[in-house]
Amino acid sequence: MHFAATLNFLSITRAAHSQKRVSSPLRHFARALFVAGSTTVAAFAFHPATAQAQETLQFGETAAPTPDWPQTSFSVYARNEPIRDILQSFAAAYGIHLVTGRNVTGVANGRLFAPTPQQFLDDLAQTNGLVWFYYGGTLYVNPRSEITRSRIDLPRGAARNARSALEELGLVFPQFGVTAFPENDAVIVSGPPPYVGLVREVLSMLPEDAESAETSIYVYRLKHASAEDRTFFYRDKEVTIPGVTTILRNLMQSGNAGAAIKVRETPGSPESAVALEGLEGEGLNGKERVSAAGNRNQNYQNDAPSGPAQIRIQSDPRLNAVIIRDTKDRISQYEALLSTIDIPVALIEIEAAVVDVNVSKLEELGVDWRGQNGNVSGGFGNIETATPGENELSVAVGPDANLNTILTSAGSYFLTKIRALESSGDARISSRPSVLTVDNLEAVLDLSRTIYVRVSGERVANLFPVTAGIMLRVTPRLISQSNQHSVQLDVDIEDGTIDDQTTVDEIPSVQRSTISTQAVVGRDESLLIGGYVYETQVDNESKVPLLGDIPGLGILFRSTEQSNERRERFFMITPKIVNLPAAS
């Protein structure tokens, strides 16, 4: 089999200054035309004085200069010609070095023509999914799928001059991206691997900015916010509310972002797979499990994210201050941020009352729950006639409200009626806790009972905690409009009891009911949540007056009878705005 190659020079015109430049590519191109297994017919023509370097503005920035090669037309007649071989012929024709990626594949057929070398490469790249760039006498060609994005960390202050340094060296191309982040001393570069490598090599030689690298220590005493994290526990859960120090660390240093409130199960939590390892029996097996719990806790630690060595943020609990060591150019950022965070917030008192009422006595209390499809209405007394100002409570609840949720302006009247029923044993105020919190900070009211169930294994015995009771979690949010103040409440209620009479394998059962709702409560108003009915055993004592009270003999004149009684439980939550500090 014989293969032929034909070189056809069309309208060759050369400027005097480009004669030496052209002769060498011609000889290389003639030697490169014979490609085994395929036939190539190529032709190119020179155009006078068009090989001058050019620069293109892209979004106001200087792009890389056009390759300094002869501006000639280039054409290829290919039959099943590999793309890699066509690129080799092109590079040999113009006397440049070629570097192609491993995944540059595919073949071409027919006549490929372009009036300039750049246009030829652009057409070839667009047709075959390639990207190319020319730098330092080398043509780099890679598949478009190999374009990556990489972060390059630089010395302190070097990122400010990174873009200009790359432009001076001709390493800024419109098809690739270079973005500098001076505040983080980093550059984000996107492009094929050879381009990313060249940029990384150039930027690694940039010196550190001595002025920017100079650090100073700044102390900011907080007046209203807390410098340290606040951690508290409830129901075997650990809740961490981040302080200003943690917020600054997460914002100003690289690493895990975000300073959200964190809730995690403690080792004693009944939901965890290994319960209360600290109370296990002794022995090697128990020690291993305790160690596993310790590792689990260590993994949770929210250590300060790693960042530049110059940044140090520490809190001083004694002064409630934040101590910052950073460069001078960043101090203004800290001051602006801290002045925004350290502001006074409203104080809100959350008062809760848990009331149990005999279902048969609800009419005396004046409670009438009504429900409809898509709408809910509720009130005390006659909901159609009760008006504000009377000793009646009334409200119309919209279609988006929860069943048995009422807003009321007569909470004191409601509790007065409860106390009247309480004297006869038909009602009972189980608890009436009160707590003071700040705007947007959750308040937890937990009245619970915990028992420990012993579970024996082969060589160890574990104690599992079982907790039940009343827990209210209320997050108030102050809403101020036109000198009118109201409070939005996010309420989560868990009501549970431990039934010692009903057991499974000598383990008591637990009954839990949960309620989650939101409401907007005006000044001097309360949120009443009701409709939760349960049964309880009541001891009813009957006796003969006077005779039943005689010590010793009185037992003959009185009797006790047990009966089941259905009771309805109400939760009345009253927010009170204690103080609204004037904005400073």
C-alpha cells in the first residue's frame, strides 16, 4: 500500500521581515506530512504583515497576546485522520512544541480549512470538544472535560498582585478563569491541568506583602452579646449556642463554615445505640465501650477551623471580650462586624401554666371547642357574642391554625375559674413555671421524671435512662410595627408519663404526646393550647360529717371509692415584654 502527500502553496506572499520565520516551518511541515495509515493533503498561504501580537479586552481585563506565528491559511485533507496526528502536523508546520492530553482522541474526514491558525484550532477544538492555549512556544490541547477548578493559597498580601502578575506574563486567557480573593490570600483558577499548573508555578514565586503581613492585637469588650459559647443540657441532649468568638472564627478563618446552634445526644440518651456506658459493669468489655463513647464525643468537638497562621481569635470570660490578632488591614472589618452584632435585645418573660380540668366540668369553665373542615373556631363562652372587655374569651382561628389553639386576652379570668374548680377537685394547676429569656433565644421548661432500667448481658449490666414528663420549648421573636409590639412564639411541647402498671419484661411503658405550633401573640395576650384528653384514677372519699373526722373511730363513718376520670389538659403560655432597650 502506498501513501501520498501533496503540498500546494497558494498565493504565497511574504513580508521581508518574515522570510526567516517562514522557511523553518516549511521544512518541518514537509517532513511531517507522511503519516502512516492515512492520507493528508495540506495547504497554507501566508498573508503580509499580519503576524503582529494582538491583545483583546475581556470584561475590562487584558487577555493573553495572540500567538506570534505567521498568519497563514491552513487546510487539511484527511481520511480517518486521528486528531492527535493532525495537531502534530499543525505544530510541525509552524515550528512549535505540542503537548496534548491523554484523552485527546477521535478522527477527522474531509477538508479542514481556516484562514488563520487560530481559526483552524478554534474550529477543530469546537468540533471535537477540545480546549487549547499557546504559551512560551508550546501549544497545549486538552479535552474540555478535563477543565478543573483549583484553589491556590498564597503568602500574605500576594493575592492583591496575582492578577497583574499573570497579565504581565501573558497567562490570562478569556476562555479560562482567574479570580483573586485578597481577603483570604487565595486565587481560584479554572482551566485544563497544564494551565492550572503554569498559574500555580508562577504564583508560587510571588513574595509576601510585608505591609499586609504586619499583625496587631485588638481587644473588643462586648456590652450585650456573649463572647463565649453557652452550653446547657435537657433530656440527655447537649445544646450549644455559639458566642461571638465562635462566630468570628467561622467567618474569618477557612474551614467548616456556619455557627448554628448545635444539638447532640449525650451518652445517656435513650435514642443512642449505646446507652449510659459510664454505668456499665467492670471488665474489659465495659472499658472498650466507654472508650468508644469517648471517641464519639471527641469527633463532635467544634474546634476552631484552621486558617492563616496570623489569625488568632480568643475570648476573655472575665471581661466578656474578644481578643483578635490579625493584620492591620482587617481590623476595620472586625470593628464593623462587632458593632453590628453587639446590640441590645428585648427581654421576654415566658410564663406557662399546665392545667388539668375534669371533662364534665368544662361547661362550667366556659370552654367550647369547635372544629370544621378547613377552618377552626374556638372560644370561651359564646364565641359568636363574646366581645373584648367582657369576662369572656373569644377568637376566630383561620384555616391555617392548629386545632385547639386559641389566642386570648383574659388569661387571669381563665385561671380564676380554674382555681374555683380546683377547690372541689375538678381542676388542678399541675405547674406554673416562669423563665426570662432574650429575643430569639429558646427557653426550655422541663418537668420530668427519670428512671433507670437495668438490662443485664452476658458479663455486664447496663442502665438505660427512661425519661418522661412535661417539657416546653418556647422561642420568642419580637415583632414591632408602628409602635405596636407582638411576640411570635415557636412552641414545642412534649407531654409524657411513665406507666409503672403496664410493663414489658419488667420494663415500664412510656406514653408521649407532642405538640408543635407557631402563633403571634399581642401584648397582654396568651396562647392557649388544649383538647388533649387523658384518663386518670381518682380516689373519692365520702364520710359522715363530724363523725368521719373522729380519730380512730372515724374510719367506721367514711369510705373511699376509686373511679376513672377523664380530664382535659390545657397549656397556657403568656409572653411578657419586660424591657425594650433603646437602640444605640
